Amino acid sequence: MVLEALEREGVDYIFGYPGGANLPIYQHLAEFPKLKHILVRHEQGAAHMADGYARACGRPGVVFATSGPGALNLVTGLCTAYMDSVPMVAITGQVVSTQVGRDAFQESDVIGATSSVTKHSYLVTKIDQLPRVIHEAFHIATTGRPGPVLIDICKDVQQAEADGVTPDRSPAARKADFDIPGYRLNGHVNLSEARRAAEALSRAERPVILAGHGVLLSHAEAQLQDLAEAAAAPVGTTLLGIGSFPVKHPLSLHMTGFMGTGWNLKAVQNADVLMMVGMRVDDRVTARLADFAPKVKTFIHIDIDGSEMGKNVRPQIELVADAKQALAAMQPHVGSLDGGRSEWLTQIDRWREEHPLRYKHSNGHLQPQDVLIDMYRRADNEAIVVADVGQNQIWAALWWNYDRPGLFINSGGAGTMGFALPAALGAKFARPDLPVWCVAGEGGFVMTAQELSVAVEHQLDVKIVLLNNFSLGMVRQFQDDFYGGIRSQVDLTHMPDFVKLSEAYGMPAMRVEKFADIAPAFDAAERTRGPFLIDFRIDPEANVYPIVPLGKSLNEFWEMPEK
Amino acid sequence: MRVLSLLVEDGPNTLTKVAGAIRRRGFHVRGISVGPAREAGQSRITLEIDHGHAEADQVRKQLERVVEVLEVEDLTENAVHTRELVVAKVAGSELNGLLERGAKVLLQGADGTTVEFSGESKEVGEFVDELARHGVVDVVRSGPVVMRRTA
């Protein structure tokens, strides 16, 4: 019954792990050859794989887990997807309905444990609820602001006779399924507000547009570029918005936020009109909220989730709508000020020259930036790049160089270490046609490294760029810079030999310790079909710059020290 | 403080999810009452919520995101009928101060008298203050019940 419903929803991959409370589903899995099940090595891996899958192709990721520990192991993955608005449907087994509440073996209150990290959730105790629930779950996960939906199905429901509850498949019945009284979808653009927004942007002397994940989710990259060009307004992206605007475009401000580029932060802090599209405007974007974009007279906020309006920054003009539709509605009314605008763009160019991204080339150590620059040269606007969390993530973000939209996948809102490897595998299942690069530090990598088995089992052509500095680099940097220079519990000297570890899993790997070996190692990786890991032993003191000290305003960003 | 009237699905997960949405955003429930709504399968929740540092309207917006919540009406600063119920037992036998305010006697016994009173929150508050002068043994207050005032 569950599997039939999934087939009807067009599911191709399921990432899961069987156990006592979902055995009835697994019993029939082989009867559904269209459903390809990927056996993960830990449920968290399943959630991240489904997440990477969904981000790479836009279809919802599907996850199976059993009750109790199986379901609870999904929590971090659900939270990661929830924070970043990723469509996902997680189906967990629950103990037999008459056992619920009796502390049965492997029973846990999954709805209670996950309700704050899911868009919606269901506990199914009767078979006749099941077809509607599954259909609704996919609808809710994928529409509006996407997010994970969890369906907890009691074991007796999984094995109940499905006779007589075959769902009505007529169009009218399907439409009725989507009539969920408590589910409010925003999508219609308020045209007069769109016009006001366009006029405010056009009249601005110093406009800035910031683009978030919502632009990618709504596939509004072309609309964004058209609008920015028509308005001659520079565009920065959030960490999750990377890929939504070409970095080499003359109007690009690259990444914003407390580890954003200097010229971006200067632009944001001096803008008079700031348009924020498909983003939450969280603390990583604003730094000290009271000093965020202090010269702005008109904030314009576009987001499909109305609760984002004024949650952090109160906009003067708000458009609660899909980004693509909202930008398209603005387009006919957008122009740019003659003369005045060129002064602003010239100023930004000056900031771009004054505050370039810099790193140390020649201190005898291998520099992560050199590694990533070579990787991006090979990616050539095409490859999906999946980053983990920490310094590796910010370096991968800042050296992103695509001159057309592309896919940069990482855990932005939740900041989940261990995300990259399983998410990269999920992305490769979703897009086998594209190269996939996985960038991770050694700390995050070992949190989910067991999923290498999945890479090897399916011979997934994913190249792992391990930026290994034998420490928790971002935490070490924070301790050095903001916590009195006291290094506490950041030393990761005792780690496996990653080349041997890869070989133990059955995949080739190389170690690189100097600049000259970067290119040959990447050559070897590209020649190899299937997974490949390169253990780059990078400068243990390499830091992320620019950076805004904790609690400071965006104006106060630090650049790389000269010394 | 916001006063909200919610129409919700009458289901086992609803109250958890409503409470979770409130707690997670740093809001605080000052008053709550729940009862069946006019339509079968639906309940009415009346809430008095302190919205903390968030914009006042965030309470409504966050509750609207909960799928089990069918309707949210923000009644703050609207013309409404508000009623709260209090049931109390007092030791003293001199009840004039309470009866003058409109209290109804539910039970009179050797060890005290049980009375009920309903009114607006402020009146109920004053009634509770008055109870103290009568040797209050026990007092129970309901949450608020609020309806928009229409002619």
C-alpha cells in the first residue's frame, strides 16, 4: 500500500534502513522495481542523501527508517532539510497501534521529537488514512516553501489488508486531496506591490539585491538576472543562494553575510534600497541586527512564506509570493536611473579592488584555496559542488566562480557537519549526468564516513576533496580570534589514514601535501570512474577571511592580516 | 499581549503542534481555553500570548504555518466579548461582597461555601482579590473565551 502510493507519486529512489517496525514494507519492496532502494549505513545518511537528491533535481527525497532509534537518527537530517526548505518525505515505522504509549520495544514519540523540524507530520493508525496522507505529504513537501514531511505508520497499518481502500484516482479526487483546509499556499503576486517594489528599485541611487535559496527553489535565476540588468542593480547572494547569479557577472557582489566578500558588505551597508529575495535574513546575513544596512530607506522583501516578513527585518514593501512570479511581475516596471547609477557601480568596483579575496600563497603549506581554484577550473560551470560545514564550506563558497547559474549544495541554516558526503551521493543519484565534487573537512567527513560503502556499492562517480588540517578549523579560528586564543578540544591529530580508509572501503584515494601535486591528483581522480578521495593535507593555520567578529556589525569585517 | 482565536482540527497531534509553534518562537501562553467548535472534528482554542521580542503579528503568522490550524483570528484590540470563569471555595459565611458582584452559590456546607463567577478578565481578577477577604480555601480559573462583538 505504501509502496504503491510512492510509485504513484513518481518516486524513483528511496534512501532507507529496515528494522522491526517497517518490515512489512520491506517485505514487498522487490515487487516494485521502479522504486530503487538505497541501503544506507546510518539513518542520518539516508536523510542527507535524500536532501542532496532533492536539492540536485528538485524532486522530493524519500526516506525510510524504522521506529525508535531508526527514526530518531533522522532528526538531524530532517532539521537540515527544514532549515534549508528542502522537499522530503520521511516514512518511519511505528510500533503496533495498540502498543503505542506502552514504551514498547523501539518505541519513541517520533511526532513529538520531529514536529519542530518538519513542515508537517502524520501518525497513521488506520489503513484508510494512508492513501490520502501519502498524497498530501508529497503535496505539502513540494509546494509553497518546501520542507520535510514525516509519516509515522504503525506496523499493524503497514500489514493491514488494503482491500477496499484503493484510492480514487480520478482528477476530481486528486484535486480534493489537495484541498487541505489548514494548508495555506501563497503564490499570487500582489501586482500593485510588485509595481511599487519595481519603482522603488528603479528610483534608488544605491540599490542592492540579495538573493537566497528561494531563487534557486523557484528556478528564478533568469528572472533575477533580467531584473538586475534592467535595474542596473548589483546582486549578492546568501550562502544558500550561491549559484542563483553568475559570479563573474559585472553586477555580482558574490556572497553576503558575516563571512561575505568585503565589496558585498560595503554595498549592503551603503545601500539606500535593499531588495531581499527568497531568504530569511538570518543572523549570519545581518550580523548585528541593529546595524544591518543602516542607510536603507526602503527594504523590499520577497518570500513565499509570509512569516518571514518582519521576522528579522521589517520591510517597507513586502511581496509574499513565489520568487519567479514576483520578479517577473516587477520586470515591466523596472528601469534604472540615468547617470546616478553609474556612480554607485563605480564605487562598488572600487570596493571590489580595495577588498579582494586574498589568501597566503607561499608559506610552505598547501593552501585550500589553491585546491579549490583547481577544482572549480575543472568543474567548468557544470559540476555540482557539495560542501560540508566549517571553513571548507566558506572557502568553497567564496571561490565559487561560475559565470552561469549552477548548483552549490551545503547545509546553510542548520550547519550540519557530516552533511557533504551523503548529500553528494544523493545528488549523484539525482543527476548522474553531472560531475559531483564533495568538499569536506576531516572533522565533518568522519561523522558520516560510513556512507563510503554506498559510494562503492553503487560505483558513484563522486570525487571527494578532503581539506584535512587535522583540526576543527572553524572552531580553532574562532578560539584564536574571539575567545582569547585558547585552543580547546579542536585537535584532530588522531584520525585515520584517509587513503587507507578509502582503500578499506574499496575505493582509490591519494594524498597531496604540496601545491605541485594538486593537478596530478585531480587528473587521477578525473580519470577514475567511480568514487575517488583526495586527502589534501592543508595549512593547519589557514583561516577564513573576511570575517565579521561575533556580535559586531557588517561594517567591522576583518580581512586577512598582512603579516 | 495578543488575543487569538484558533479553529483547529480535533486531532491527537494538534495541541502539541500549536504549543510547539508557540514555544519555539519564544512566545509565552498567559491564558488558554479549548473546547469543541461548531463543526464536528474541529476545536476552538482561545489564546492569550505574550509575543516576547518578536513583532506582534509573528504569533498569528507562525500559528498559520501549522497545518492542523484551520483559521487564526487575531482579536487583540477588537471589540469582543471576553468571559472567564472562576470557581472558588471560601471558609467564611459572610458572602455579601461576593454576591454583590454577581457570584452564584454552588454548594453551601459546614466548612465553607463554593461559588462561581464569570466575567471579563479584569472583573474575574477583582473577584479573586475579593475572595481573599472571605478566607479562600481553593480557587480555579478557566482560560479566556473570546468572541468578536457584532451587533
